[in-house]
Amino acid sequence: MAISLEEISTITAKGQTTIPKAVRQALGVDYGGRIAFRVSDGGVTVCRADDNEDPAIDSFLNFLAADLKRHPEAVKALGPELAARITALTADVPVDLDDAIDGDVAL
């Protein structure tokens, strides 16, 4: 496997270290974020601890949010064909509108 990023960090006397900024950005974590260290025969890997989130979806949603801020005029109503397709694809998905929402909700 080719290395696409390598950063060096020093371990303090208390066993602590600073995660380099480039690594934090690659992981998509910031202050208060959680990371997981996974040890295997091949070494140690570091990843975001919130495995229930898909980093590709998270990146895509961040991209969409930024794009909508830059170009709010680009927001258009769904066409009837797409609305019908969405309805058909989600017809068998149970939804309880009173269920609590998992995670953070920004207004």
C-alpha cells in the first residue's frame, strides 16, 4: 500500500501526543473529536471513532452544505418524476416522526 501522507508526532512523558493538523483533517476530526487506534499484526491504524458514520457521506454532505451557501439560487424544486421515484424507493421504510433524532441537529 502506498503512503499518501506521513506525519511525525512526539510522545510526551505522560504518553500524550498531538495529532498533526493534516492527519486531523484527513480523518475529519477536530477539537472534541474521537479517534480509534486499531492494532493488528501489520501495525497500528488510526480512524475516526464514530464508525456509525460514513466518511464519504459526511464529506458529500459537507460539500453540499458549502455549495448551497455559495449558490442558494441553485436550489430548485424536485421534478415530479424524481419525487415519484423517491416515494417508490422509500414506500416500505417505516418512519415514526416522533422518534428522537440521533446525533447533533443544527438549525
